[in-house]
Amino acid sequence: MGIAVGAVPISPFDRDPTNLFILTQIRLPRVLLAALVGGALALCGAVMQGLFRNPLADPYLLGIASGATAGAALTIALHLDIYWGAVPIGAFLGGVLAVTMVYRIAQTRWAQLDNYALILSGVALAALFSAVTSFLLFYRGASHDARRLIFWILGGLGGAQWVYVLGLLGTLLVAGMILLLFARDLNALALGEEMAAHLGIEPRHLRKILLFAVTLLTAVAVAVSGTIGFVGLIVPHMLRLIVGPDHRLLLPTSALGGAVLLTLCDAVARTVLAPAELPIGIITALLGAPFFLFLLRRRAQLGASL
Amino acid sequence: MIRLENVQLGYDGRVVLSDLNLEIAPGEVFGLVGPNGSGKTTLLRAISGRLSPQAGAIYLDCRRLNQLSPKELARELAALEQEISCSFDFTVREIVELGRLPHRARWQRLSAKDHAIITRALALTHTLEFSDRTIQSLSSGERQRVWLALALAQEPKVLLLDEPTAHLDLRYQFEILGLICQLAATERLTVVLSLHDLNLALRFVDRLALLSEGRVIASGVPDEVLVPHRIEQAYHVRVRRLEGDWFIAEGVA
């Protein structure tokens, strides 16, 4: 369906060369990219919520996505983006820098004692990296770069190319395998780090591996689509209400749910104001928030009747 | 069997407990009592392998504790924290299933044998009837039994409990300690538990150690350790032993 709708209505079975080009070179990679980005962000959100035992956690907390955005913005501002692949690499380095800083803070004693300290430092770092991005935007002023920078800040799938699709697909497969292997450890972590340790898990080890996989995946997703909020936060909650908290089930279903949600949101973003495009973040928030509230309400009612 | 030899415990150079020499026999219910901050939790953490001794050695069945990997240790020994919170609303059965983690490789699914062990752990703790309910829908007394079922699903030889009766009303205190003692007898479990209530300690444990000011000031059977002058020494409270099993506090010493 996502393939068929757009500024130019095309049937998937159209044989006209122009339409075929739009279909295979623009629309199909874009739809696939939307699905992959949505899946990646939702999967990362589910893992982060489990890892930090905090319902507010998502790839944006801890500054991973903000770091990646700042990295991408810096690459553009320095005109390094004339080199192929420079922007995703810049985004990844930014994400790694953010997570390294958070991780250094996590090594200090006060952060080990208090998970909230870690989350708060993540929020502070996110603000710091956002400031870097904003500064670059302001500094580059009205130049051509500014438009490209805004793309990163608002997020969007307009730049979809096959190479992005393949790159993200590969990362999602690798990181997804790692994360799934540790799904049951995340279940144990729900009882707290000490209890997980009594069950034979090494919490510090687990944290390191999961943070690595999540950073990699988030950075690549941000590199190809900019910052798209809300998916990573909301999809795991929705799925937890539907399939329960078991991460072995929650992680794959969150990835699927994120893929479906973002594909739908992107289809809406492309069509409601066609030929203009709405930034997709507006759609994710407009669709996601009411649905989330609905699910919360329903659960409250079920809880009351049990 | 658990043996502590000249153990010294603490955090970051600060010493909490020293000169610990204890032997806990298989199948024994061993109590740790002492005032707040006397090191009961620290000692339990050390026996669980989560805190390395600053000096001395702790042995579990003649093997030094630090020679066992976390997973091996989790097959021998189950430990419950004083306050366990569950950040997501798992069902009781899902939680008890976690007890099988140390027995399976990462990619292995639960076998029929695992399921049998889980069901048995649920039955032993009388939690089978609400095993499909979620943890947050239970009362604190029921939850305490679920944590116990989780520990039993590990099939441990040793069970460490940090104040299992905290936050429970009188009835649940008796119920949970009765259950623990019964399990120690039927499952041949060695139980080490910390307790605040001396009356409960007197009634339920086989032997105990009284901790105060960084040392074990007495250990042995409750009737010999929990005598008024030792309690006054440890807690600075004057007490009188009533007929039978009870103490009554008479005022601050």
C-alpha cells in the first residue's frame, strides 16, 4: 500500500517507464527504509527500557540519537558530505561519542548505585549535543547546508536510496541477533541487577554488550533518516500491553510493530499535503500519542475488572 | 556446607565485619541477627559471592567461592534480596521460569524437566493456584512466596534470605518462616537468613550468629546466644525472657 500511494498515484503493476522509475528507485526504497528505521528504533527502545528498567528510556535518552544527529550535522557543516558514506559515519561516531561519555559516567560509583543518575546524565548529554546541532544550524545560516541540517533535526525518509536500505538491513540483522540472544537476560534484569546477578548473569557485561548493539543500530538509523522521535518510546509500550513483558517475544514484535507504524506514518506524511511533505515526526506524535493513551485507558479498565 | 575462615568484609577500604569464623552445616537453618548496620546484609552478600572478602576465604562445599563462575554459583546457591521489585508486570510463572536460567545455555528452550521443576517450585510455595496472575496484582505476602519459588526453581543447595519477613504482618511472618523451615527439612536446603525479630529467630532457626560492632559476638543455638545480657550488649536494650519462647523489651539500657 505504501508503494501505491504518493504525490503521483501509481499502481504497483504499472509498466510506464517514468512510473517504474519512481516506483523502484524512489518509492520502494523509501517504504522499505521506513519499515527498517521504524523496526530499528522500536527494537532499541524496547531494549533500553529493559536495560534501564525505566519506561521513559528510548534511543533518545542517553543522548545516542542526539549524538548521532550532531555527528551528521558536523559532517555536513564541514562539507565532508561530498564524500560518499561520510554522513552515516559521522552520525555513528557522534552516537559512539555520546554513549562512551554516558558509559564513562556509568562507571563512576554514584551512577552504579543509582540508575536515575545515569539517565539524568544522558538527558544532560542529549541537551549538549542538541545545542551543538542547533549551533551548527545557526552558524550556517541561510546557506544550502541549513536545509540539509533541518532534515536531520526534523527527520524524514525523503533521502531514501537502495544503499541506505541495504546498510540498515544488514545492521538490523546483526544487532537484532545479538539483542535477541540476550532477551532472557533482560527478563532477569527486570528483578534488578542484584537479583539478575544471583541468577548467574553478569550485569555489567550485559550492559556493555547491549549498549554496543543499540548504539550501532540507532546511529545507522539516525544516519539514514535523521531524528524520528516517539517510535522507540511508544511501540514497546504498545506491544507490552498486547504480548506481555517477555523480551523474547517483545523484542521481535516491537521491531515488527515499529516497522508497520513508521511505514503507515510515512505514507500519511507523503500524501496529506501532496505534493508537499509533512515532517514525519509530526505524524508519529499525532498518531502515536492518542493510541498510546487509548491502550493505557483500556489496561486501567481491565485492571479494575480483574 | 558453608565455611568462613578469618573473613574480613567491607566496602572501599572501610571495614564492616572482621574476624568472621563460621561453619554452617548442610540442611541447617542458620540465622543472622544484630542491630541495624551490624553487617547482616554485607555478610549475606559475601556468602552469595557478590562481595569479595577483603581478607580470609569463604568456602562452599570445600571450594573457594571465587573459583566458581557466576552461573555455576547460581546452580549451587540462590539468594533473595531484601526488597525485590519487578519493573515489568510479568506473570508469576514467567518469574519462576527465570530460576532455570543458570541451568540452560543461552539458546536452549525450557525442557519438560524444567517445566516440572517450575511447577514443583510453585506447588511447594503454594503459589501454583495464582501462577497465571501478574506479580503486581499480588499482596506482599504472596509476592514473598513467589520470590521463594523463583529461588527453589534454581534447585540450589543453599538459600540466602535477607530479612524475608520484612514488611509482612504477623500471620505472613509465621507462614513464610514456617515454609522456609519445612523446605529446609524436606529439600535438604541449607538456609542462611537475617532476621530483625529476635522472637522469630528464637522460634525458627537451628543456630544463629549475633552480630554487633563489626564482629560476631556469639554464635550457637538460640537458647544459648539469645540471653538477656548479650542482647543488651548488642542492642543496648534491656530485655527479660518470658516463660517459653518470648522476650519482652523493658526499656533502653
